[in-house]
Amino acid sequence: MTNREKLRQLLIDVFLLEPAEFHFDLRREEIDTWDSLGVISIGVGLKETFGHHPTPAEAMALSGVADIVRLLEAKGISLDG
């Protein structure tokens, strides 16, 4: 499983999405379950899956899936493929 696939599955699981609902352009306001608990769940999931736990400021600044991708890539975690 590629890192991109791992991120997709993580976010489907965290946000209780149907696979068909997910796309990498999703924004926070489109996901009802992306609330304060969702922010914490993302942080834990990113740590478990990719070894990086975002700081509180990083986590609160995430406004969409693209921001998560950028954060991971800035930490040296490639999501190509």
C-alpha cells in the first residue's frame, strides 16, 4: 500500500466516510465529522501511520486534505503514487 493509499484509508476511517465520498480535494467544511475530536484523531492517526504527530498549531491549521498532504510532504513523507 502506498503512502497515498494509507492516507486515504486513514481519513476514510477517521471521518467515517464511504470510500466513494473521499477525494483529495475535500475541505474541512465538507466533512461533518472533522470537528475537534476529528483533529485529535487525525493527529493520532498520522503518528501511527506515518510517524509524525502534528503540533497543535499544525493540526488546527489543517483546512483540507491537501493541507495534510502538504504537511506530510514538508516532513519528508512522500505521497507520490
